Amino acid sequence: MTALAEEVVAPVVTDQPVSDLDDVLWQAWKAMDLPEGYRAEIIEGAIEVSPTGRRRHTVLIGRLRRALDAHLAGSGYATHHDGNVIHRQKVWVPDLFVAPVDLDDIPDEEGLGVDAAGVKMVIEVTSPGHRNLQRDRARKRREYARAGIPVYVIVDDHDDEGAVLVLTSPDAKKGKYADEHRVPYGTDAVIPEGPAKGFAVGKSIVAA
């Protein structure tokens, strides 16, 4: 995700029945009118507003999307970006996500985005800065696991010389992925399951 511009601080809320706080944040999020180039998410009991990414961020997302779309051709699934993924009044805007070609097949209840239950994979490309990295590496990792999203991929320029982390087998109750595979840049990181099974995040995608 992109660099953090603003955070409305609130206590962390686990995936329990929707609380008063969840509802307050949900109503506040729906009422937001952001300028072009910004996005708002609800992550672990906070509304986070962030701007669009730097050139490198955009380059990586573009390469990933083009390669994934070619891999998914004819499968009934496609790569989407800049869309709201919604689960129990939590909202995330992944850099990319894999879902049915027609997103009308997986609407959320209020028609504001897509239901996380229909999302097969999410991809985040990290941005510099401790808070930004913690969002993708920790907070959103827990949120995506709680939502039961089967595959979470983190393309991380800031992990040593760069690495791709492929997370599978989500445990919704614990907010954890049971299986984790870290691959340094230069070696193919292969998606092990789902519509994108066999897709490799390789050197041609992550090259500077």
C-alpha cells in the first residue's frame, strides 16, 4: 500500500460481532469525500487515508497486473485494482486482487465494493517508512487472514535486497496465515493454489 497520510486512531478490534466502534467507523468511512488520488481503508479499528504511490510502486503494480491477466486469461478470473474489498464493516483497498472477471458476482451488502469472501488473492506492494511497512506486513496481514482470503502476496522492496512473501492457509480465528514462503528477488515466487496457481513473481517483474 501507499504512504500513510492520516490515521484516525482507535482501539484494535478483532473479528467479533460488529461493535458500536465498527459501526461508527463504517458510517464515518462512508461519509468521507476524499480528493482525487487518495484512498481510505478501515484497518484494525482505524481509518487510514493514503495517497497514490511513487513511480516504483506504480511500475511494479503495472507489471504484476499485466502478467497476472495473461496468466488468468480464460479462467473466469481477472486482476483488479483500486477497489474496496469489504468484510464485516472493514474496508481494504489492495494494490491488486484476483476475483471473478465480473465483480457484480461478488457484491458487498451495500454495493460499496466487493465481498472479501469472493476474493481469491490479494497483493500489496510495500512503500518505505515504518508505519507503511507495518501496515502491509502486520496489520493487513492479520486482516486478510481474518477475512479468510486464501492467498496474500507481499512484494517488498524493503526486505533486505527485496523479497516476495507468499502467505496461504488463513486461520480466521487467530488472524494468521499458517503457511509462509519468502523468496528473495531474483528467484521465482510461485503461487501454490487458486486461480493464479503456477503464476511466478520473478526477476522480470521486480527488476529495478
